[in-house]
Amino acid sequence: MEISSGSILVVVAVAASAPLLADLTPRVKVPIVIAEMVLGIAVGPEVLGLAQADPFIERLSTFGLAFLFFLAGLEIDFQRIAGRPAKLGIAGWGMSLVLGIGIALALWAAGVADAPILVGLALTTTALGTLMPILRDSGILGQRLGTYFLGAGTVGELGPIVAVSAILAFEAGEAWRSSLLIVFAIVTVLAAVLALRVHPARIVALVETTMHSSGQFAIRLTLVVIVALVVLAADLGLDIVLGAFAAGVLVGLVIRGTDSHTFEAKLDAVGFGFLIPIFFIYTGMTYDLDQLADPSTLVLVPLFAALVLVVRGLPAWLLYRSALPAAERVPMALFSAAGLPLIVAITEIGTSVGVMAEAEAVALVGAGMLSVLVYPILALALYGEGESVPEH
């Protein structure tokens, strides 16, 4: 495998610089993924040319994508969102799916979209993993709004992942592969049941004794789970993000209710400290600015960003009337409409299998960047203003 030592050095330097760029404006917090993608664009071949997207960086980027969705799955607390938050989240994504596919089909009929199903699914995504640090730092995660958003965000990530895996099988003319989703689900559930019920004393003791030593048995076991489910998903013709997400859910079920802060901190260090930044930097490096310079592509960026707000925000505004006051429904709609990582994943899948045009993918990713940059900032500002509003 060809490795460019200069390129990987630039990439890790950019990863270290991204938090500094994101923290330049204390009043307006720029999501770090935006800083990583912007810096990736800057050092990439289309601007400064300091780094090239060689196969080694591409492989690391794939690991970063998998780890991003693993950590998103790890964050899901099914006990917390059980009941009304989950029901509203499912209903909201169902409405988003109808809206998204309907709008995308209209765009396809107008000659604007080449892959209406994938575009429609991209419009239904929510960047739960990206927003979790923002919600945690702002204190919203522990509030009523945070609980309902967890329900919406969980379905807004899991729904598109499963749908893309099924639909791409149809697109490839292998509809039978969609039934393998059931096989994958059964294997994952059986693995979860086994992990919850079987706790060999020696394994538990080894996890505890190596947590602060070079053994790091818990981390190594977790990597086995991630790779095993990613490989299983790939072998079944499904997308790897589904396997990574399922691995996160499985590990989350096992550690829920335990004193796992040290363990989770180590996983955050591996993911957010190393692999995940490389994924977003690589995405920036490979972002096609020439396509974006085309006015017909450029105009799609704000259009798609607005459509994401309609597709994800409108159901949130309508369905949460009895659950949240108006002052919280607007932030809920804005948070729900922020969706970058899954949009990147969907566009990469779509272009790699040849069902999505490059210009379409560039516009969707640009819209995802815009949504993650603008909508959370507006949501935080509006939520802060509405905190003094009495509930009715």
C-alpha cells in the first residue's frame, strides 16, 4: 500500500489544529467536524495541495467512519427514551420519510435529483453523534428537551442506516439481500442476549485489572465486537455503518448501569482523538470544489439545507406539541435538522455504486455542513432565550 509520509503528517497536524479553529470564537461555537472538513479542504489537492488522499489515509478514514457510528450507537440509552420519546421519534421519522421521499421524487421529476431515494433518505437524517457533545456541554442532554431529542436522533440515525442497506440491495438488482437484514438483526440480538447474561468471573476480573494497565482487555474486546459486526454486515452485502452502529448499541447495553466512565473515556480518546477526525479531514480533502463552483450545483446547497429543515423540523414542530412548549419545539426542530455524518456516508455509498451524480453528492454534503454549522447555533440561542418561558 502506497503511503505518503508528508500527507499523513499534514492530516494529523490538521486534526490537532481543528479544536483551535473551532474555539476561535468563544461566543459562537463552531462544531469541530466543520473545522476538520474546512481544514481538510484547505490542505487538500484542490486548494493548497499539502496532502493527498492516498490509500492509507482512505483506510484510516473508513475506520473513522465505523468508529463514529459505533460511538453514536454507544450513546443510545433505550431505557431513557423508552415510551413516549421513542414513539414520537418513530412517528416523526415516519413523517420525515414520507416528506423526504416525496420531495426528492419531485426534484427527480424536475431533473434536479438523479438518485431520489438516496436523496430523500439523506434529508431524513439527524447527526446524533455529532450533536451529543454540544448537548452535553450546554446541559441540554439532561433536560426534557434532551430526552426527546435522544428519541428523535436515535431513530434519525438508525432508520436511514437500515433503509440505505436495504435499498442499495434493490438498486444493485439483488433484492434478496434485503432479507439478510433480518439475519443480521437476529445475530446482533443473540449476541446482545449472550453478552447480557454471560459474565464469566475470569473475564470480568481481567477487564477490571487491565483497565489501567497495558492489557486494556475491555478495549480489545470492544474492537473485536466492532470488527466482527462490521465484517458480518459487509459479508451480508449491507453497509458497514450498520455493523458499527449495532456494535455500539450492543456494547452500550452491556455497560449500561455500570461504572463505565473510564472505559467510555478511553473509547472517546480512540475515536475523537484519532480515527474520527481523519474521516472528516479526508472528506474535506476529497470534496469536489470544482463541482461546487458550478452555479447549478451551488444553488442546491441552500436548497437542500432548507429541505432538511422542512423534512426533519416540520414533524418535530407538529408532533411534540403536547410534549414540549413552543419555546423548546423550535430548538427541537433545529437540532433534528442537523445532519452531516450520515449524509456523507449516504453520498459516499451512492457515488461508489454509481447511482448518485458527483454534483448531487457535493451539494448534499455542503448542505449537511451548513446544517451542522447553523442549526445548532440557532437552537442553542433560542433555547437560552426561552428558558425563562413558563410551561403550560
